[in-house]
Amino acid sequence: MNKQSLPYTIGFTFFISFLFVLFLSFAHHTTAPRVERNREVTRQRSILSALGVETSGPDQIQEAFREVKEIEREGITLFRLDDGETGVYAKEFIGSGVWGPIEGVLAVTGDLARTRGLEIVDQTETPGLGGRITEGWFKEQLRDLRIVEGTIRVAAPGEGDTDKENGKIDAITGATRTSERMGVIFKNELERIASALGVEL
Amino acid sequence: MSSPKEIMRENLWTNNPIFMQILGICSALAVTNLMINTLIMTLGVVFVTAMSNLTVSLMKSLIPRKVRMIVQTLIIAFYVIIVDILLRAYLPDISRALGPYVGLIITNCIIMGRAEAFAQSNPPVLSLWDGVTSGMGYMGVLMTIAFVRELLGFGTVLGFPVLPSGFEPWIIMVTPPSAFFLLGIIIWIGKTIMNKEGATA
């Protein structure tokens, strides 16, 4: 057979493409349930972390997430964890960062007196600068912070502020614009949670 | 025909894809700020280069000349997508950290270069070995850059803190320009040593 002829070239190209795509479809299909489970576990881990529940391992995460109730109010989905008092509510958010969207979860107490925690799920801020919003020290600033005048102020320059009663967190040095965007995200999300819960900020 | 030992020496040193052929530079700048990400990504490149070389070599007598390069691209893309599927299913955190860079392995010139320059005219086992060693030559340089960037940018090696707590991270080391400078320094050192070897030989 002439391997340089047009019919052979077309036939070969068609067959080889079909064969490789068939293998890929098979690989995708067999791993799809696992990929979906990973995605769900990551989402649950973020919500639990914002709610202040530390977990490790997929089984423990799924077990702990059974205590969380998903509720919808005013078209907004919230995740409620009973704490024996006002309850703690988490809301997933997508806000505008400097280079792209910032996705995360913000959790607050039911009376909106305090934040409970923050988790960043995805972001494309500058690595080492704005990207530091994913670091523990930044997120820990939102752990049980008092909400003052309906907002959380991101103060620049950072002063190593450890006061949990002043409604203020430190901005990231060298990432003023990302810090400002985070301030806007907090304000918008607190307003949305307040409207969903029917609570005055 | 070169012996396996000669092929290894060429790919790791005298004809290293990065500092002799200046190929694969884009990923050398983009994914070298954390060693673990660099390790996984370069292992992916070793796997793709080796398997695409093997496949191209096995099929070389069947591939029509006119569609030779598009078929090579198809083979490379197939193995890259396999790597992507496996990472998403079994190493989801690393898959998320690497983001689009796994898919971009397809555009790494080293892989296409070896398929075209070696696998197209050599037997399968030798082509597989050429792919493995080419990938390792690339891995060696990227891991060196990643080691310096992670050490000075974060004070860690493979995520473990190794520098004293008072160490002030170098912000430039976590941004791509530092990789550009480091790569220049590595090329300079490599060529200087090679020139000296040449002079004494």
C-alpha cells in the first residue's frame, strides 16, 4: 500500500484520532466519579474550615459535613452549623481580585456580631504578594473577629494588629490593591448574609 | 547510532534541552517557585517525552510524511491529557496548584523536538531512553532553579522550613523575573564548565 497516498493519509489520520480519543474517553469516564468526589470534598473542607471545624482526610470531612445544613433564603445559599447559640452561617463567594476572581467562603455568627472564619478556595493574585491571602496568618485574622459598623476594615500598612474587638485586620504589605479588594468582598458578602438572615448590620 | 550511555550524557549535560538547546524556557520561568509543583510537573514531562518518543518510534513506518507532525502533536496531547486526568483523580491539590501548566506541557518544544529529531529515526527502546533522559535533563535544571527560588522566596525546601524564623523572604524570588535571572546564571555556569572541559580535552 502506498503510505503517502491521499486515501491512506485520510484513513490513517481518522483512525489514529479515533483510537486516541477512545482511550481518553475511557480514562476520563473511569476516573470521573473520583474527580467529582475530590471536587465535593474540597468544597466541603473549605466550608467546614470557614465554620471553624478542622478536619483531615476525605472520610472525616464527609462525616463532619453531615452536621452542616444547607439553607436557601432570598435566593442566597447559606450553610448553617448549630453552635447552641445563634448558629454559625457560611456563604460561598466569588469576588473581584486584581488579576481575576477570588473564590472563597466567609462564615459569621447568626447575629452578625462576629466573623467565624475565612477560607480562600481559588485565586489568581500575584504569588508571594496578593497570593498570600491563602496563608494561615491572613485567614486567622478573620477567626472570631468582631464586626464593627457592619464591615471589616483592612488596614494598610499592617501593624501586627491582634485585637479581635476593633473590626480591623492587617493588609498584606506590597499587596495594597488585593487587600482593598478583600475589604470590598467582605463588605458585599456581609450585606448579602445580613439580607438573607434578615439581620440589621 | 549512539549508545544509551552517550544518549544520557548528551541529554543530561552536553546537549541539555534547557541550557544548550534553550528549549522549554516558558515553563522554567512559570512553575519553579515551589519544588513540589516543579517535581510533579517535570515528572509529567519525563513521562510524556518518554511515552511519546516510544509511540512515535513504534508507529514511524505507518505515519504518512504529510501529516507526520500533526500526528506527533496528537500523540503528545494524548499523553498530556492522561497526566492531567491522573493528577485530577489522584493528586487533586497538586492538580489545582499547577492549574493550566499541565495542559501547556503539550507546547513544550523539548517533547516535539525529541519526537522529530530522535524517535522518528531510531528504534523504540532507544527512543524511550532518549525521552526519559531528555526529560531528566529538563528536570535537573528546573529543580535547581526551584530549589533556589523556594529557599530564598519562602525559606523552605519541599515545604519544610529550613531557614531561621527571622529570615526575611526575597519577594523577587517568588515572581517569574527571578527564574529568568537564575536561568541566565545556570546557562552561564554550564557553558563555562563545558568550555573548560573542551579546552582540556
